[in-house]
Amino acid sequence: MEQSQEQGPRRRALLGAAALGAGAAVLGGAGGTALGTGVARADDRSGRDLPTPTVIAHRGTSGYRPEHTLGSYQLALDMGAHVIEQDLVPTKDGHLVCRHENDITATTDVADHPEFAGRKTTKEVDGVSITGWFTEDFTLAELKTLRATERIPDVRQRNTLYDGRWEVPTFEEVLRWAEREGRRRGRPVWLHVETKHPTYFRELGLGLEEPLAKLLRRHGRHRKHAPNFLQSFEPTSMERLAGLVDCPRVVLLDSPDSRPWDFVETGDPRTVADLVEPEGLKWIARFAQGIGPSLTMIIPLDEDGALGEPTTLVQDAHAAGLILHPYTVRNENTFLPTDYRVGTDPNAYGNAFGVFQRYFETGIDGIFTDNADTGLLAREDFLAGRG
């Protein structure tokens, strides 16, 4: 999800609090008032079947398992995560697979395969030069000979226990998994699906939106009440998907001074700072139902790296009829604001519960986290007033 260093809801209607777990907050459907904000939404296409605030499993349970594997997704679902995220990139033969990046150097064992040594290359992706192995240079059959590995083993050493256990999943395999689990549990499995570098891939003849829409239609997940969100850091990808499917869409937002890569390619001078102004939010609301800003756009960090005072983005986005799914809370000190770190070990857990509390208090609709269990407990504390 992160676009910068790592490239990195709140509505509900029918499933019922009992099916979704104790403490699930409920909206009354279209035009209902979103709990915690007092904001009425006319559009009911943005996750009406979800408890609020929603806990979104970032790349699955990537705090405990190698990211974007069926093992990571399954653990997230078993923990009770409300929504599970997938990032999509294509293979050489046009299949959509779940990887955070098309560069698979750090997330697979490709470097251990001598038969693919000649595939290592340097490419420029969205203006950044990267050396490694890339999904678009592998057929699906070739990619299936690889195994997933922990992306940041120095931080998450325990996750390396699971290196090699799972393949790189296709998105269709994830859809089938979600269908099986949905039948078993008696309720839909919600997904949050990101198109990665869509302009880059379209220029290679490997556009993401059309094959994604085809898969969603094949599995009945293309309608406005389908249990999935679509998301991208490129607004035009969501505009394109708005013409193909009706399920809710979220525009992801990087740092305020950055420009979406599709804007760079087309000469659109607007920055993310322009998009979070009232006019920019109104423009997004024409084709999307939400935004996914970085956490620091909700509560900036001060010069010491501590949490400061909230911005008006939550209120401004709600006024435009948009939900907010900011990213990403992680348990480790190295990822937490300085005033919520505990001890001096950067890889030890800090006070993530306190961080969740601060963000929930702003009225956000949901939040991405690598640690779904922590997010769910923090949500329980917040709803019970124990923050």
C-alpha cells in the first residue's frame, strides 16, 4: 500500500452485528448517519456491510506472515479482520498476481533460482530506477515455481520461519479462496484490491483494469454492493474502473507534495495537496467513494517525529461524501511515532494501541494495519471508551 518508502470504512447495512462480531457498529443503509462522525452519506456504495471503524488487513497479516500469501490472508481472516488487502501486478502472459510490487527480489526466492539469473535487470518504474526481477518478465507458470519470502527479515525475523511455505497467489485464486471461506462462514469475505503502477503497465500492453474487471464480473463482485473495494494511487485508474464495474473505489494519496504518476505522465500539475482541498475532494467524489491518505495527512508528525494535531481532512472528506481508509499502523517501534515507542529496540513492539486510539478519535472510517489482532483489540477499547 505505501507509495513513498514502501509504496504503500465506515459504512455498513445488512450483515448484522452478531455475524460480524461483538461491538460492530451499524449503519442503517443508504442515507444513514455514519457512527462517530455524525455525517450523513447519500451514497450507499462504500462498505455498508462493514462494522466501523473498519480494520483492514494490510497485505494480509504481514506483521506475522510473508505478505500477500494465502497464509497471510487466512490468518487475517481467522483473526477477524473486516477487510483483507491485495495488491495486483501482471505476469508476462497477462495474469494478475498478488505482490506489493512487480519487483519480486525481496518477496520471493527468485535469486536462488539459477535458471532465472539472466532475468535480473534494471528498470525505471514511475520515475524510480530499480534493479531486480519483475513479474512482467515471467509467465505465470514460471512464477509458480517461486516461493514467497519475508520482505523485511531484519525487522520481522520470526516471519522468516514461513519462507518458502506459500506460492505467489493469483488474484483468481484469492477470489476462489474468498468464496470458499464466505460459504464456510456464512458471510462475505471483504477484499480491498489495489492496482499497482497502472500507467506503467498500460504502456507495456499489460493494462490492469480490464482483466481485473473481467475477474470481478466472473465472480459476481462487480456490482455496487459487492464485498470489495478497489483502490489505486493513480486516480485515472479508478476513473477507468468506474466505467467497467460498480463496486466502491478509493483513491490512495501519498505525501502532500507528491504527484500521482498518471498526472506526471499526462502533465496534470496537481499535487496530492491540491486533491485534498475541497475542490479536489469534490472531483474525486465524481468517480470514487473514498480516499486512502497516509496517516500523517490525518495527524502530522512534529519535528521530533511525535504526533501533532489533526488536520481537517477527515471533516473535509466526509463533507464531500467520501470515506477515509488511511494507512498503515504497525506494532514495531520503528514504524510508530516517537512518542509511542517503548524502549530502544527499533524492532520491539511499541504502544500501537495508543496510536490506534488517536486515529480512531479523528473519525476515520477504517484503517490499514499489518497487525489485525492489535487493530481489532484497539477498536474494541475505542468503542467501549477504554482508550
